Amino acid sequence: MSKPFLNIYSHDFVRVAVAIPRCKVADPFANAAETIRLAREAAERGAVLVAFPELGLSAYTCDDLFHQRALLEACKTALAEVLEASRQISAALVVGMPLQVDHLLFNCAVVVLGGRILGVVPKTYLPNYGEFYEARQFSAADCASSTEVELLGQRVPFGAELLFQAENLPLLRFHVEICEDLWVPIPPSSYAALAGATVLVNLSASNIVVGKSGYRHQLVSQQSARCLSAYLYSSAGKGESSTDMAWDGQALICENGELLSESERFSDESHFILADVDLEKLSRERMRATTFGHSVRRHQEAVSAFRTIGFSVALPLERELPLQRRLERFPYVPSDARRRDERCSEVYNIQVQALVQRLSATGMQKVVIGVSGGLDSTHALLVCAKAMDRLGLPRANILAYTMPGFATSGRTLQQARRLMEVVGCSASEIDIRPSCLQMLKDLGHPYAQGQEQYDVTFENVQAGERTSHLFRLANLHNGLVIGTGDLSELALGWCTYGVGDQMSHYNVNGSVPKTLITHLVRWVADTHQIGDTGSDVLIDILDTDISPELVPGKSDGQPEQKTESVIGPYELQDFNLFYTLRYGFVPSKVAFLALSAWGDRGKGGWPEGPHVARNQYDIAAIKRNLGIFLHRFFKLSQFKRSCMPNGPKVGSGGSLSPRGDWRAPSDSEATVWMRDLENIPDE
């Protein structure tokens, strides 16, 4: 049976769950019933792995009752009920219980699937400080001499070094640790990750005190980030004894440092959370970070101690199973207003600091920049202004030139003039039409003979004349030419080789995508960094259609030539760029993610404010624009990127500098990407 395109399991995701059942102290039968109910519900929602709290079948707060045979036997009987029920539940369940092995009592996690006990994992570190007295009742994992146990008529692996490998989901390998194991300097899960575990599971009880919730966040997030893994964390909730402690039932799911899902705390009802973990992303991050492999080699003794238990779980492949995960429509721009402002401030300061360093290193005190009245040159000019302020130099040292050509609209020309005035730079205007006309005459171009032939030569003569003027002006005034081309243009090859949007002495925008440029300019406007009048100018620029303005139009309002009508909407192409460049995903997965974020069922976030269109794209539009991106990125444009000028990398989303993130042949083919694209359904 073929997998539906709109199904997470078709794209190397796995749906996982963390359940917080309402428990009863020392009543394993009631706890088993609640465990089974939640497990069924989670599996019906598409989860194939469900984690429960520490000692969930007995409750954590049994204290010396753990040494009562009646309770221990009842826990086994309760496990038998869970085991029998698991035959009808298409998910691996990880439940907590006390278990006597070799005359010792262990705090254990039992992994159950389809009527089979896959393994039993004892707790490695027993807290015996503060309110915890676990060493009074339990023994630590390394006290065990057995590596297998007889449990409910099955001979099963026993030990802390167990890995559970899904044979029909090759990227899913999970490891289980218990509560305190995460709180020690080197958690067992660290070695498990080096041994190949992509999902780390923690069965915890974890009473609540002031500040502990935030600390759990830090622990889980950081462990998932260090281990390049997903981390599932449970904690006990309603029903645990309040003799000396309170319980909040916090459940967390993180992936490589990012919080995917969190439960409501202090809930009176049983509940669970779900998240779709991107296993391919984790695998690719480990491949990309070669120090991960180095760590595997350095800790080979610990890694080799792990045993792998294979299993196969029934995947819900017969139906559509849309992504249940927040996807930013603008992956380079946080949708949260506070985080977005922080991002803009950080990027802006990175660009400014880099330019300050370059000017200091060269000893030059002037910069030369072309100002078109469009977004990219606007932001580059703002960076130059702040750099001059940091250097204690007058903004008059910014030699800014607007150079109207055959297609320059009155709107953008006026915006350029107003912008240069409010910034306070040295503003000049050079009409490039006479020199362009002379070049066209020299070339014998039909336009010079009065014919309306607006071909690539006609366009590039104008772009080249502007760049020639800027470089010679830089020679004349001993200044640096500041580039304005952004990351999106470089990715799509929407720049003319050897001219200002591709070549300069230093390009401050080279690793900043168009969608982020837009919000950087808006952030400067919203924070009134160049005054109220300056903010008004910036708003007008933001409301202007993006255009190279190289082909004459019929009006003097908005530019006639629309960039996005040729190369597709930047908001979608930046999405394609992020997942292609940062993670190397195949086109079919990029399209699935785009449909999840931008389609009519998309739950993706977007920046707030009226300036952002709430667009939607169907699969046909996504596929069409992705095809444009793939052809231009892999086939047409690399030679332009191979000789990029210097410029700062600003984000972990990547850059296209041949000295930094991206090295590729200029004559490669796009065949394999286009072939995968063809396999995407049209509707």
C-alpha cells in the first residue's frame, strides 16, 4: 500500500506521546486501567510511542510499602493487564513499576508492545537527599547481576544499557532513563544518544517546588540539544500522596533544544500530550555536526555496552495524518513579537559590528552605496549609518548615490531621496541614462536605434553602469563599496553577475533573506531609530512592490516590473531555501512542510501586523514555485555564489558563502531534485 503524501510517516516523522494519568497510591489495578485508557487514546491519535510517569503502576509515594509483597505482586498483575491490552494498541508503551530481581528491588521502566515485553530498564541514579529516600527502598542499576529477567512468562532483557530499534521505522531508536538519571552531570541518555538513540524517554515522578518547572525546561531542552535528539519527559500528577510533597504533572517533549509540546500543570484530570518528532532532521544534524561522530569514537567503550532490541510497530499509513507541530511560515523570522524584535536587534548588530571591523581593519573611513529606494539598499544604508555612529564618524562619510535609469519610477526615486535626507548621509544623484545609451550604441543594440527591445542586455547595461560608477567613486573617494544583495536573491540567482547586488567590496546583507530584510526595516521603523519622518519613509518603502526597475512601464506609481511574478513569492521561496539549505531535505518533504505551514490546514505561525499577507498556497502552487527554486538554485546560479564578496554570517539558517556554509560545483545538474519533485501529487 502506498503511503499518503499528507501523512507524517511518509516523511520520517514519528508521533510520540507523554501521558500523565491520575493515579491512586498503592492501587496498581486502578492505575493500570487509567494507563490502558490513555494509551489507547494516544495510539488512536497516531502515536507509536507513549511514555508514562515513574513508578506509575504503583504510584511513586508508596515509601516502605514498596517492601510489601502484596503491592509488588499486584504490580505484576497490573502489568499483565497492560500487556494483554497492548495486543490491541498500536504503540510501544513505557510504564513504571517496582520489580524485584536477584533479591534486590529496582525502580524500573518496562517497555511493552503488542503483548510482548521488549525490555526492563532499572534506574541508574537514586536520589537520597532532601525529600528523597529512594536508596532506602531501591537498589541502583549497577547493583544488578542479571542481564535478563523472567517476567510474566517471558524472558526479557534487563539493564540500563538497552536501546529499542523500530525495524520498520529505521530512524526511530529510543532509550529510557528514569528521573534523577537526567539530573546528574553525565546522564545515561548521553551515552545512549552516542549509541544511536534518536528519542530519549524519561519516566519521572518529580515533585514540584518553586522554580522547579523552569529548571526542568532547561534540563530537558539542553539534553535534547546536546544529544541532537528528541526528549520525552513525564512527571507524576494528581493522586500522588501529599504527605510531604506536591505534584504538578508536567509533561515535556523537546527536539534538539526546541519545545514541541508541554502539558497543563496541576490538572485534576488524566491527560497526555502529542508531538511529531522529525527523525530525519535529527539524523541530518548528527551527520552535519562531525564532532558528534568524534564523541562516539571517544566514548566507544560506553557505547559498545548497549544492547539493541528490535521491534516492529503498526504505523497508521492507510490514512492522512497531517503534521501536528507548529511550523513557522517564516522560518527566518520568529512569529512571536518579542522574539522577533530580539532577532532583528541581534542581526542588525551583527551586521553593524562586522562592517565596523572591516572599516577599522582597512583604515578607510568612507563607504559608497547605491540607494534605489527599495528594501535591500534601504537596510544596507541603515547598517552603514549605525556603523558610522559606532565609529564616531559623521554620517556624511556615507557617500550615497541614487542612479535613476530608463525604468526608475517616480515613487522609488522620491523614496531614495527622502531616505538619504533623513539618514543624514552625503546624498548625490547620477542620471545613468546617457552613459547607458552610449553603451547601447557601442553595442549596436536596437534600443539605441529607437526600437523598444527590453532584453537582458538592455537590463544589464543599466545594472552594470550603476556598479561601474560605484566602484570608480570608491576609488576617487578612498571608500568601500557596500553591497546590497540579499540571501534570497543569491539563492535564486536573481542578481546580475559582477554588479552591485552580486559584487562589492563588502556585502552586509549577503546572509540575510528577503523576509528578514523586510522585518529588519520594519523593526527600525517601529522603534523610530531614525525619527518619525524616517519611519514614515521606511513604511512607504515597505509598501512598494519589489522590482529591479530595469524595464520601462506605463505608469509612474508602483514599479511595473514585479520580481515575484518571475521567481515566485519570496515568503514561499525563503521557506524552500531554509529547509533545502539548512537540512538538505528532499523536495517532497519540503513540499509537505510547506503545505503543512501554508496550506488551508496549515497551523504555522506568522509575524503579527497588517503588513504580512495571510496567504495560502495549495499543493499545485507549492510544487510550481518549488520547481522554480530547485532549477535556479541547483542548476543556474552557483557560479554567481562562488565569487561572493566578504560579508557576515548572521544566522544558523545558513549562508551561501563559498568560504562558509556552502561549497558546490558551478556546473552540477538539478536532475535528482527535479525527479523527486515530479513524484509529488498535483492535488
